[in-house]
Amino acid sequence: MSQMYKSFIESKGYSTDLQECIEKTVDELTKNRTNFNDPGMLLGKIQSGKTRTFIGIIALAFDRGYNICVIFTKGTKALAEQTMKRLDNEFFQFIENDELKVYDIMSLPSLTPYIKQQNLIFIVKKETNNLDHLVKLFINNPDLSQKKVLFVDDEADFASIGFKRDRSAQSGISINVLAQKINSIRQGFENNYSFLQVTATPYSLYLQPGGELELNSDVFEPIKPAFTSLVPIHDAYIGGQQYFEESQNPESPYSKLYTRVPDNEIEVLNRRDQRYLNNITTTPNLSVFRSAIMNFLVGGSIRILQNELNQKKYKCSFIIHTSTTKDRHQWQIELVEALLSSLTESASTESQDLKDLIEISYSDLAESIEMNGDNSFTLQRVTKKVIEALNDGYVGVTKINSENQIAALLDRNGQLRLDNPFNIFIGGQILDRGITIDNLIGFFYGRNPNTFQQDTVLQHSRMYGARSSKDMALTRLYTSSRIYNALLSMHEFDSALRDAFEEGIHNGDNSVVFVERDEQGLIRPCAPNKILITSTHTIRPHSRFLPVGFQTKARTHIQTTITEIDRILNEFSNGNFEQPFLLDVEKVFELIDLINSTFEFEERYENIGLEWDYLTFKAILRRLQANISNQDLKGKIYCYVQTNRNLSRKKNNGLTFSDAPDDGNTDRRIARNVSNETACLILLKQNGLKVNGWRDAEFWWPILMTPLNSRPAVFASETMN
């Protein structure tokens, strides 16, 4: 082991797992022929330390005989500058000793023989002008092509697998152009280069245009990279597992993460109406937005108090990201400043109205703080700290919608700089991929396109990454039901495909299957590139499917139906609900139809767009039957029934629809125990009390638990033509 990588291990605290990943990757690069069409792949999660990992790979590669590294970054000045600052910092001692140089391809000095004898790193944005300069570099310096070169494609996605994206793409470069430029470069090489893709979006290998890959039976086999290395997940990592899985446990602090934003509120934020500047503290049309800012102030104050116990300073951040349009950003700046101005005026007199707002946020946050076992402070002490923050001007509001703005705000590590104890950032596309923000405890997300693009939306997830548990107890994600469900579908989809990569099962019986429901409710194979992500349901072992957000019809309208459901369940269980019992699938379909007829979706119930897709629910059941080999279970599923439940329609102070009627310690455990080869349908009879947000009518809430032997499948209820 030579000096550069050894120094990294000693000074940067690399874990054993991370060292193994770095060393395995460089071993694979040196023994495999990798190129643009057959790259090595470094696969990590969003903001999970991929950059740190590939910097370690570069260091070890230089020790192993590589002389040049070309890093392709996304086509933004901010990300290129962030990468440059990060590399300058990480390789500082070697740059000072003239062992290595880091250059932006657009700002090259004359490369003298003295410079060329050092290790060289070139930062290249994935846009035509940068790539042309890279081509010219090797043309004008043919001796460089004789050296051993490592190409690292950072944030690789669709733009890095050889296929052209749509013309509206913001990345600045189509895939085919990138491939063409790299092809021009590599023509001068003699098998002395390697190519490594770094990505958090492995599904780009699956969702490829038809004709390039074959649909083998109902398995779509993706192009496999030459090898795949997995970035180890560190203990402090927060991602989709916490936001969409652990949040289902009502006893977890993560159950408080999500707050639903009504669609009309996002519309107000995206459409200027001067009247709101005058009634910002009272209008019901911005109630969640107002509480989000208050939660940020109260939560940040609590974290400041917690850190003061250890004589430490603390700064926190909040992002508002609802649009890419600059005039909307300006409108949101004015709204936030109007709210802060009003709150500051109230703070100067310590008004009771402000104290009431603080108490509401304090009560909400105190629940998750207690769940997390953290230090709590009295309401009076927190109120004093919030008033102090407002009176002393501790809150900064920054609009970031241009590259020059964000470049000026990056710290020496390339992260967004926190200049105040409380920092509110408002912006659009520029806050996307690659920009990291410390202590992010609030994210107001309202980007709501007609069709969600998965690689883009996941990269908007700035709330993912290394987060302290104390921060997470106070963190809130504010978004609409439609966007939240889209994020949930993406998480499930991403997890299923990631599992396939991690288990090395890209082909054969264990591959991820892509299927769709046709108009008759039957299942057929589906080409992956046709799938609309927001219409997908990802089947995995012991995954759950259930309706959320529904309201029941009036008791007089559904009583007969409820009585019929009761009769069927009593007949087939012999009146014994203590243990799960087997039920014919066709009878289950009848129950599902009956239950669906008792639900209502109307604007007055705030659930338009949340309609239960009961046809897909039944189609998934049909799909699950295909995996049953035990003849005694063919055509049957288990049914687990419980009655006299009293779950509220909404949770989190009425801001979010309840989505976990089944208790994780009892209902789910019992269902999992029996759903090994066939599914289990959990049916929970709710009393539907008006005090809990219902209509004083009993109803049945269905939850489908998939069997343990479920073959991973991405199930599309809607596809692109």
C-alpha cells in the first residue's frame, strides 16, 4: 500500500466496510476491461457518501498506477465547483507537495512537462462545451493518452447509459452526445483506461428503450455492468426506510415526519396574490405553510438549547422547493419575509398570539422528542429562545435560483453555507442533485409535474443523508398527498431494484418482474420503459397494500353492505376470529368489491386523487397466486379479522391521513407468520366514530400482506403508450 491511500485511511476515518468497498472497486477496475458500454458501477443511496467513496477510489487508483482521472459532473457550475472544492480539500497535502493537480477543464493552464509528471484530475461538466475542451486536451497532448486514465461519471443516470433524454431535460447534455464525445477521446487509447459510473439510481439500467433488450417470458433482463460495488450505508444515514417504512410505526419518532399540504396551499405559493401579504398570519389558505415556518423556529430553538448544554453552537436549515420559476421564488420570499416581519413585531411585545403559535408547534414536536428519548425543555424556555431569535435577527432568508447565487454560498467543503442560526432557502432546479445542506430540519416540497421523473424527483430528496437522531426527532417533510404517494412508490420501486443488485440476481427466476394490469384486470408482461412510476405498486416479500384517505358513505347507505360482509366472514371463520382462516380468492374479490362500495372520495373530504385502486388490489392478489406450489393453498389466501377498532381518520394534529390501521406488534406479526406461500388479507372493523373524523358508521379497512416467497415485481396499473 503506497502513500496516498494510506494517508487517507489514517486521516479520514475510513471504516473497514468503506475500505473494503474502495479496495474491491479498484481491484475490479484493474482486472476488468471497463468502458462506456460496460462500465464498473459504484452504487450508493442518495447522499450516502458516494463522493467520499469515489475520492478514496481515485487515491488508491493513483497508488496502483493510474496517472489521470477525469470526473464527469452534472451540467451545473455549482456542482462542478462543489466537486472542485471537495477535491482541493481532500488532496490538499498532495497538491501542496506537487504530487497532484486538480483542474477545471475550462480553466487549464499550459500543461508543462513538470505538471504532466504529476497525477492529474480534470473536472468536466456533462455539457458540450466542456466535453469539446476535454477532446481537445487529449488531441493537443497525445502523450496524455499514453498514460493510464480513470473516467469517473458522477451522478450517472439515464444520461450515462447511451440513450437520449427528452428535449426538456435540464442536465444540459443528451446521452448520445456524451457517448459520442467519450468515443472520440478513447479512440486514442490502447486499452489503458477504465470507466466507473457512480449512481444512486440503479433502475436506469432497467428502464431502457424497447428493442435494446429482450423481454424473456415476463422477466426484463437489464444490461449488467462489468461489476457493481455497493457503498456501505453508515449508521447515521437517513433515507426512504425511515420516511416510508419506519414511519408506519406509531411509536417511532419517524411517524411524525410527514405533514400533508393541501393542493390549494401549494397553488397559493405558486401564484402571486398581494392580499396574502396582509393576512399571512391568519389566512386558512396558508395554514400548513405558516405552521411549517413555526415548527422550524421552534424546532431549531430546541436544538440550540440542546447544544448549549454541551457548549456548542447550532445552525439549522429549511428548504422551500415548489417550482423552478424565478417569479414564484420571489413571491415566496415576500411571503416568508411578511410572515417573519409579523412574527418579529409580535415578538417585540411578547404577544399572546405568538405564544399560542409557539405552543402549538411545541406540542407537536414534543411528541417526537419524547419518542426519541431526547432532552426536553419547558415551553417557557423554548418560547424565550424563539422570541430571542426573532428579536435579534437570527433568521436568514435566501433565494437561490441561479448558478452564481449558489456558487457564492458554498463553503470550503462545497456545501451550502449556513450563515445564520436559522437559514431558509427558497429555490428550484439549482437546489437539486449533489448539493448538500447541513442540519436540514424542514423541507417544504411542492414540485408537482404531470409525470414524475424518478431520477429527478429522488435527487430532489435533500432530506436524505447523514442526519443526527436529535435532528430527525424535529424534522418534518411538508408535501401534498399526490407527491408523497409518488415518493413512496419510488422508494418501493428503488428498494426492489436495489435488492436485486445487492443480491446479484439480475437474471433468472429471481429477477425483478415488470407486469401491468390490462382493461380486464388480467396480468401481462410489461416493457419497463413503458412504466409510469407514480402508477406502480412494488411487490416484495411481506409488503403491505391498503387504501388511505377514504371517507365512508353515510351509515344508512352502507349498513346493509356491512352486514353482508359480517355474514360472509362469520360463515367462513365459523364465528372464530382468534386465528387467521383460509378463504377462497373469489370470495375475497367479492369482499373487496363490497368494501370498495362503502368508500367515498370527494373534494369536501380532501381525498380527490387518493381513490382506492381496488382493481389493481385484486390484480395483485391474482399475481401472488402464481407463486403457490402447495395444492392445499391454491386459490386461497389467509384472512385475519379483528373488530371494535377506533383509529382516527387523520393523525399528526389532523394534517395527515392515517395509514397504519394494523398494529405492527400484533396484527402484522400474526399476518406475517401465516403469509409464507400465500397472502394474508387483514380486515379490521372500525367503529367509525364521528369524534375520530368518520361518519358514525362501522366499516371494514382492508390491508393486504404479501407472502414471504413473493417474487419481486413492479406492478403498473397505468403505462405509457
